[in-house]
Amino acid sequence: MVAERVRRVELSGIRRMFENAPPSAINLGLGEPDFDPPKEVVAALCAAVENGMNHYGPTAGLAPLRDAIAERYRDRLASTARENVIVTGSGSEGLMTAALTLYDPGSEVLVPNPGFVLYAPHARLAGAEPVAYPLLESRRWQPDLDALERLVTPRTRAIVVNSPGNPTGGVYSAATVDRLVDFAERHQLTVVSDEVYDEIVYEGRPASFWGRSERVVVVQSFSKSLAMTGWRLGYLLAPAALAAELSKVHYHIMACPSTPAQAAALAGLRSAGPAKERMFREFAARRELVIDRLRRIPGVSVVPPAGAFYAFPRLDWAASDTEIAAELLGRGVITTPGEAFGTRGRRHLRISFAASRTDLRRGLDLLRELADEGIGRTAR
């Protein structure tokens, strides 16, 4: 009864850990800010509902919101306009829309390894084959550009990139972005650029792919920057002709995004700057706490994340990352084993610091306990 393409897709390792956890567990697994949306955003949502904004809207989103999103990107491409923007029901839906629009059955799509858990399944659901390209821990999780050249075939249609990165926290340098754009242009590939963490950066400013090529689709979300994870709202940016094709697929997935949530997001773009800055400062403080504590644990090393809110430490222990995550879960701490993000994630854990400092200290204390017990024996 089930289609072959569905049988080839498994539940993500992130969800598997989360759904197996007891309700009282310390959650260092999900990428979800432990903040409420800014008060301006909440007020705008309530006002929208009370004032009758409860009906279908345009497929591509409300015009004022699309205009405000376009304005945000005009410093990168002055001609960015409403026609380049499609408001989606989350970044995840945006990724799926991009996959169904761009990938043909039998084509190949380059996806990062380690990389976010949706990229490869979305390719498979579209009938394409994901081909993993390596991110290099030794280069602060920049892509291996030489390996990319060797992986291209006549069937390659697109490359998925993610900066700031999930699960690594890596941020691509401007030089890396330039080389990736050149690579895509030479091989006539479309770049699907997942930039949902672009406001959460600790070192410099991330280089967006927008405005650097006509072969780029940018995937964005309001979930992280406005702490709206449960509201499910994001957007796509694309050249106008491609945006029209993306909008067709987007319509057949969900018809139109939530009308009141769009009113709330618009308020967030206009007036939630101070609240966002407070949240980002707290993430920066937690990052320092996590890095310091991880470096004190025997057999653990970590590349400091340059963006997002994840640490991705390497655990050179005898136990596998899945065994370590399972042991932590048994002690009431949710993490995600690195192998959930690809073969190059093995021997790593993804630890989200979108959690309170108290929970981070307790969770990392339990990880230290494992290091002091048999499971923490250093691998030979």
C-alpha cells in the first residue's frame, strides 16, 4: 500500500530521540528557542485573529509581508521585489517545494555531510538521488570543494548548501560562497541555500547566496529568529520566473500560508529588533558556557560554532555516538547522535544550546559523568 519512495525514507534521528524521551527530560536535542515570540509578534497575531484575518490569502503570501522581506534583501540585490518572494508554511515546506520544483526523477542532488536531516529524504521523495559531499571539520566545517568537482555527473541538477549550518554551526566564508557559486554556474546547477540561521551569528556576517547568481533559491524561516517554531512560517527567494514555478508547487502543497501568522511575522520584521537582540545575546553567552564545559571533558573536542545554536563535539570514546545518546536519554537528557546527519557525523553529538543555562549545565554534567564511567573510555 505504501509507495516505494516513502519506504526509502526513515523518521529522522532528531524526532526519534525526542519522541522516545520522557516528558521531564532535559531537551538539548531540538532546534527550538526556549523563548516566546516577541510581544509585538504575539500582539499582532491576536489582533489579526480578532480583526477577521482568518481566511484564505494569496498563494504566495500577503503583499505587505512579501514587500518587507524583499526590502530586507535589497542590500544584496537592489532589484529584489515582491515577485521574488513566496511565503511558505515553514522552512521545511520551502525545502520540499524547492525539491519538487527542481529535482527530476533519476537526477542527482549534492547534499552536505554532515547535514540537516531533511535534505536527502526530500530528494528521494522527489525521485532524485542524494549524493553526499563532505564538510571538513579541520576547516571549521567548510565544504570540500575538490570533492565536489569529483562528485558531479551529467545527472547532477542541484546543490544544497546550509550556512550557518545545522548541525555543525559552521559559517561559510565569502570566498567559499564565491567558489560555490562559480562551481554551480560552471556545471549549470541550481543552488538551494538554506539560510534559516543567518541572523544568529557570533563571528562576522554570513555571506548570503542571494544576488550572486540567477541559479539560486534561498530558503528562510521565521522559526528561529522570531521564536515562532510552532507557528510554521517561512519563505523562499528566487528569480521571478523560477518563483512563479515554485509557487505552483507551493499551492499544491498547502494552497496558502497562515494569514494571521503572516501578520505577526510582518510585525516582527518591523519592530521586534530589540527582543531579537536580547535572545541572540543569550545564545552567545550559552555558546561560551557550552564550549568551556565540553573542553573540560576527557576525550571530547569541539569546533566553536560560528553561527546557529548547536555545538557538534567529537567524542573519541569507545562507545558510538548512538550509544552515548541512548545512555544520556536513559538519564533524562535528549541529544542527537551525529550519525543522524550523515556518515561524517559519526562520533559526534549535536547539542542544542537553545535551552536554559541551568539545563545546559545539568546536561553537560551528565555527559561528564559518562566520561568518568566505562562508557567514556577513550577509543583506541
